Amino acid sequence: MGPNVSARIYRPRQMGPLQEERSLKWGFRWHLLSTLRRFLVISCLVALVVGLLVTQFFYGQMMDLRVQAEQLRGVNAQTYNQNVTLLAQRARLISKDRIVALAAVKLDLYEPGQRQVRRM
């Protein structure tokens, strides 16, 4: 019983002289002067450093804005609490019982009783 896979002997392909020229012809090679290569490397490094610095600047700006937002949240919470207190005080001041009591004390006015009101 033999294996299910057919096996062949490996034979490396021989490359002819025309194929070598063709592969060299289509290959992309950088032939740059050393000064130009140095300039490109230095400009890439400078661009990287400038990019990192700009990124850090914007990160600092974002952190400052976050701190300001937290401060504004605190001020907003204080304003909300003060608003709730003032609304409760206003409700207490304009209640019917308080107005009747003030009218009785300051203006000597009283609500009429059942026997004082006549309906026609």
C-alpha cells in the first residue's frame, strides 16, 4: 500500500542568462548620492521629531480643556444646587398660608367667614 500523495524529486530550476538580465531590469534600485541620502534621513528624523512635538502640544491643550471642563462642571453643580434652594424658598414665600398671614399682620385683612359671604 502506497502513500496517497504523489512525491517527486526536487530539482532546482536553472536560471538562464536572459532571465537574470530581465530580473535586474525590472528590479527597482535606489541609486542616490550619499549627500542626498543623508538629507532624506535627516529630514525624516526632523519630521518625526516635529510631529511628536506637535502631538504633545495638542495633548497638553486637550488636558487643559479637560481641566476647564471639570471646573465648569463644579460651577454648574453649585449653580444647580443654588437654583433648587431658591425655587424652594420662592415656593415657601408665595404659599397661600404665608400670604394670608402677612395680610393679616401688615394690612389687617382677613378671609371672610361663611356667614359673611352672600351669594345672589
